[in-house]
Amino acid sequence: MKKLLILIIIFQTITIQASDGFTYEDVSKLDYAFILTCASMVFLMQMGFMCLESGLCHSKNSINVAVKNLTDFMVSMTTFWIIGFGLMFGRDVAGFFGCSNFASDFPDTKMAAFFLFQAMFCGTAATINSGAISGRAKFSTYIIMTFAVSGVIYPVFGHWTWGGLWDTANSGWLEKIGFLDFAGSSVVHSVGGWVALAAIMIIGPRKDKFDENGHPKKIAPSSLLLFYIGMFVIAFGWFGFNAGSLLKADERIVPIMVNTLLAACFSGLTTMVINWWKDSSKTPQPEYIANGLLAGFVAITASCAWVSPASAALIGIISGIIFTYSVKFIEHKLKLDDVVGAVSVHGVCGVWGTLAVCLFMKEEFLTVSRFQQFYVQLIGVTVCFAWSFGTSWLVFKFLHESYSLRVSFADEEKGLNLSEHNIAEDGKKL
């Protein structure tokens, strides 16, 4: 414990600025155009998530998934404006949360642009949970779950890590000890992944997911074509996600985008090869290939501005391996039903990507030894899990015990399109 306290004191004297942000530099018209374009690209990822999740779930639940994706975006945007932005970027209170800028009228246009970009990140974190619990979660309680994520869970951890992006005087405690996460492998993706883990543990698997011996059964997706369309849309948006996190339109966006592309492609190819080789049918499974690509995107997000292309490729290869075996472990060993693989893609690969920062960061960006940086990164991912999973588990457990997060087996059998929205199999309103 004494060593931990000493290291924290040492790291608090170190300032590591992950992004120049708006703090010290003037914002040009080109910067505004770049930030707003990137924010729009990240917004488009919402459509990608909707297509991906709707395509992987059963057709009788696809409309419900689409409605949840739109609703959680609206809830997260309004909640983030009212309370989340202030908790995340407001005047710092002991490094733990902000206490100003609630429901702001944005007298500064720089702040308005900054809010818009950060709000898109909040929407991404909130929507990750949607696909994981599709087919059995109540629509009404899902709205409450989204409010908890976008109003408390995401912005509080975001303050700990990114509180100083707008004003360095408001840096959070993890930021002060040197924790690095450039575009949100942990802040956005692991937070969303661990919330999804808590949800699937409490809600339980779909009715027909496991046989009487506990072996998982494959439930046919409604449309793999729709799933792939969603994957391509998300991939396009990810360039705005990572490059936009620089918050400046300059030459540094080029290596960020190159690294983002390479890591994702190497991860997807790695996943395809492993699955092709290990699958009993000796055929490449479409779900694994596309999700492997997304796993690479998640993993490179923490370090895309600080690593070489060769390192990005290696980060992607390792993320493909980690993703493949994580999915197997969660489904076959833990007996958990994650419809879209959200826990493995976002939670587990988010951890890998965050730890990879210290392993592959170029020497010019290091201000401490790699061992010291690894120690801080390990603290960060551990805290991220404890906060995100622990808080969401308590909230969801309370909701489940008092009201039930899950629909009845009868409603599940009919499908959530019908039971939750009164929409028949053919898409017509009854």
C-alpha cells in the first residue's frame, strides 16, 4: 500500500496531455468544420449499431432493437446535456466529479462544439448494452438503464480520465496519475462492455439459448447482410471517432487514421483465420469475421495517436486472438448469453487496447518508464471495471428485484416486436 501511495504521488506531478484539445490553442474555422464532421460521423455509428444488432438478433425482435437504439440515443443526449456533461467536464471536486456546466447554454461556441463531439461518445457508450440483452429485456426498464449509464456511470469515469480535456484545472484523479486513453478504449468501450456484462448476468439468457446440458445453441440471426451493413457504417464512423479525438485539424490525423485501419483489418483477418481453422465445419463464420474487425477498432482506440503502423498491426492481431477466445469463454464456460458479443468486443478488447498503450507507445511520447506506465494503465482498467460493472450491477439488480428487467417467457416467445410495440412478424401494426 505504501508503494502504491508513493507511485500515485509521483504520477500526480506528471502532466501527460493526450490531446491539445481547446485548452491552449485557438480554434480555427477548419477545426470547427473538422470537429463537427467527426461528430456527425460518430453519430452515424448509431445507425451502424442499429443495423448490426437488428441483423444478429431474431427477426421477431429486430424492430424492438431498432427502437431501443433510437431511444437510448435520445435519452443519452438529453441526459448528457442536463447532467452528464457537467459531471464529466465541470468544475472539479477533488478529482472525482464536476459540479458546473449543467444544462449549459454554451456561451462559448468552442464549448458547444466540444459538447457535441463528447455527447456522441456518450451515445456510443450507452448503446453498447442494447444488442447484448436483445430478445428478453423490457423496453421501459432499458430506458432507465440508459439514463444510469449516460447520467452517472459514463460521465463520472469520464471525469476521472478526461476531465481536463476542456480545462486542465479540472483534471480527474486518474488523469492526474498519468492514465492514458486517447479516444476511449476504456472510457467509452470498456464502460459500455462492463455495463453489458452486468445486464446479461442479471437478466439471464434467452429461453432457447442453452440446452438441458448447458451447451449453447446457435440462434439464427435475422439478417447477416444487415449485420454487415451495420459493420461497414460503424467502421466508417470510427475514423471520426479516433481522428476527431485530436480536436484539431492538422497533419496528426493521418497516422491516427492509418493506425485505426491497420489494427482493425489485422484483427479481423486474425479472427477469420482462427475461426476457419478451429470451427468444426472448417468454414469461416461471418459473425466472427466482422466482430473481429470491430475488436481491432476498439483495441487501437486508446493508442492510435502514439504508436507506429507496425505496432497498430500487432495490437490488431492480438485483439483478434483475445476476442475469439473471450467469446468462447463467456458463452461456453460462464454460460452467459451476449447476442452481439459486446462484452468481448468492447469490454475485453478495450482492456487490451488500454494496456497496449504502455507496451507500444513510441519513445517520444513516454514520460515515465514502460513499467510505471503499465502500472498506471492497470489501475485505470481495474477501476473502470470496478466502477462500471459494480455500479451497473447494483442498479440493475435493484431494478430487476423491484420491477424485473425481463419480459415474461410468453412475451419472449411471441417476440418483443409484438409484446413491446404491438408489431406483427410482417412489420404491420396490429
